[in-house]
Amino acid sequence: MKNLLFSFFFLFVVTTGFSQSFIPYYGTVVEQCSQSNINDDLTQFEGLGLKRRGTPALQNTLDWLKGKYAAYGYTTSQVVEDSYTYQGSPSTCKNLVVTKVGTLHPNTYVIVCGHYDSIGGTGTNDNGSGTACILETARLLQNIPTEYSVKFINFSGEEDGLFGSQHYVSSIVNGTSPKMDIRLVINLDEVGGVAGLTNDTITCERDTNNNPSTNNAQSATMTNQLISCVGLYSPLNTSLSYAYSSDYMPFQANNEVITGLFETNETTHKHTNTDLLIYMDPVYTFNVAKATIGATMHFAVAATTLATSVFENENQVSFYPSPAQEELNITMGTLLDKDYTFSLIDLQGKVVMNVPIENAHLIETVSLTGLAKGMYMAVVTTSTKRITKKIVVE
């Protein structure tokens, strides 16, 4: 969470030539955001207690989060624990990473993140509020196809010095070969508002850091788009400030493009045992969640209409690249079973490939070596479903 020592910032209205339009289907999804869910999540988060490293409450919160994502329909292969330790702490901490695979750009990610650890108290605002917004966004996007992959990440270790996000960047982002391709990081930290005040403005944060500065211009562009999304999909006004002292900063230092949301009326209760729901404005958190849902759909390029086919709406199964050459990748979306069979059928109806896939990952790759050029029917068969789609091999 952001230190009061650095809480002085300038705010100004941004004007930009970039124009975004309201997408009716996005608005329909946003309106499914639930005030009751936000209230329940904040209450449950508060009830889990002080979430410091090594405490049972931190593990209990992780388990609670895993249960929430499972209830939304995310599979065990999509929900991954990222464990780490750091100097000065004998305890193992865990980030929770939930991946929704994109249909056109499965290896490029929009990251929506925030920390779930706390210091000094239950952290209901700092950062149960961000956690509630992430959960509601993940719930509503679970079954909606997006062109870009989305990672919902709940970081631990933030209050002790951004250790969870630092570990993730160094070990996962940079440990991937090739390096993980990140389109944008959207960080939510402390978006609970202040009880008794008029909480009608959210602060949108852009990168102004000079080390490095090469990602600043793109961050400004994306933050301007975030500002537009807030106006299109929530009743909130916006102010512009700079990013600092939260989980997007290790990404920033890694030259990734970042933006963030932070309450404009800043609580005086953070890091204390009075960081409680009674001192917050849950309607404000609800409105921030609506903005987050609309923005995530925008940046991940979600479908713009309610899909009617089983392929698009229920399963999100996809094959890529298209046309394919030496390899074909299979993503199973919400239909991901541990075991399935992949087949290719030529135009004469002959099965030219039949591959059993066991202990399936989010993305599986099959070799097309020796396969003649042309059009095929790609077929995935699980214990309960059969999905078919045309592909072209060049």
C-alpha cells in the first residue's frame, strides 16, 4: 500500500485526442456487477483477520480466493499458486494467478492485479477493496471470449516491500522463454473510499518514472483509455496522478506498460486495526468494480455481442495460428478437461491425426509435420463434449 509519506500528488484533468465509444454489450456485462457481491466479499475478507506473512489468516485468505474462482467456473489448471520466500522471512508466501486464455493473442496478457496481504489490521480497504473488484471482474469475464489473454493476480508480500510482485516479474515474467508478452498491467490498490465523504472520483495512475522512461508514453496512452472507460462504464469522475509504491512498480521497472486505480479520498485508517468496512464506502468500491470490468473488456478486446454458438459462448475452445504451418496450438477455455482427444479430419472424411492429450495444460501444442497443405476439421473430444472447427494448414 502507498505510504502516507508519499501521498502528496498533483491532480489534473487530462485532455486527449483518443476517442472511445460505449459498447452496448460491455455495458450489459458491467450492469451485472453486484453490490451484494462487493459487500459480501468485503465482509468475508475482513472476517479473515490480519493477513501477514506466516499467519494462518494469509493462508485462509488464499484458500478463500481459490474457492471464489472455482465457484466462478475457473478450472484447477487455470488457478495456479506461485510460491516464494524472501530474505528476512522464513515463511513461504504465495501469489494466486488465474489465467483466462485469449482467442486471437493467447500469448499476450492483460494483467489485472492487487495484493491480498495486510499489515496492522484486516486491511479491508487496503486491499480488500481492490481484491473485491478483481473478483467481480473475474466472475463476469469468466465465460466471455477475449482476444488477449487475461491474468487475474492476487499478490502477497506487498506490505512488506512488493515482494510478491517482484518475485513474479523476475521468476515468471522474465523466466518465461521467450519473455512473457504483457500488453498492460492494471493495478487496484485501496479503492474503498471514505465513509461520510462524497466519493465520486477515482484517481487513474500513469507511469512517470525515469528508470526506465521508455514505457511512459504508452502508459500515458493506456491511462487515457482507462479514464475513458471509467466515464463510459461507471458514474465516477476521474483525476490523473502518477504511479508509485504498489505492485505495478516491479513491472514498471521491467519496462512493462502499467496503469492503476486508487481512491481519491484517501483513508486515514490504512495499516491500522481500524481499516474496517465501517469506515469505507462500499458503493464507491462497487462503482470502481464497474469501471474495472469495462476497462478489462476494453483492453483485452472482449466479444462485443452475446455469443449464440456453443463454441463461442460456452467453451471458448480455439486453435491457432490460423493458417497453421508446423505446429497447431489448442486452448480449451472453460471446457478444459484433464484428458481429451484431438483429431484432424481431411475433406474426404479421413482421420489423418488422432492424438490423446493427458493431464492437459491451458495450451497444448501438436506437430503438423508431414501433413499435406489444405483445409481440415479440427476435433476435440472430451468425456462429455465434441467440439469441431475448420482450420487451414499451409
